Amino acid sequence: MRLGYLFLALIAVLALSACTSSESTNTEVINTIPSSAPLKEIRITAYEWGFDQEDVEIHKGDHVRIILTSRSGTHGLTLAAFGISSAPVSPGQEQEIDFIVNDAGTFDYFCNVPCGSGHNTMRGQLTVLP
């Protein structure tokens, strides 16, 4: 019985440490942005079940600020190629995610908050020019 409680406590500690590690990754990305990098803001609005993305021309080396909002439901955003994972946002909330674009190409992002039957269709793309 005690072994079962110990096992559950260990799982809880691991789950909590996993939750905090993504936040520290975002903080590290924000803290390493050189002041000389051009700032490009991208507004992305999540809804059930998709994203509206502002068209912005982005180049390798740009300082990108994604401003994530939701117009229906609670959603988030993961851009795995850049190690970006937002916290959940609900209608009326906003989250800013800052990073430097180090590679050119087309990169997929997706909703990281299970939000219902259409969750798997919540995908978008970010195109970065050389």
C-alpha cells in the first residue's frame, strides 16, 4: 500500500516538473533575443477548430512575437521546430511568445490544449524566408 502511494507521489512530482520545464524554455528563448533583431509581430487567433493567422513576411534572423488569442474555447499553440509551447488562452486572454527565427522554411504549429472533437484539425503553418 505504501509503495502505491510513493509511486503516485513520484508521478505527481514528475508531472509538475514537466509542466514547469516548458515555461523555463520559453523564458530562455526570450532572454537570448538580441536587441538588434528586427521585430515582426504575428497575431494568431484560435477558435474551435482552427487558427486565423495574420499574413506577415518573416525572414531568418527576425525577432518574432506571436500574439495568441482565442475567440472561442481554450486553446494553445506549439511550434515544435523552435521549441515554443504556449500556455492555454481563453476568450479575452492574450499570450505573447517571443523568439528568434534561426531557420528558413515552412514550419507547422498546432493546438496544444485538447479542446474537443476537432482538436486534431487545429494546425497552421509559419513560412520563414531566407
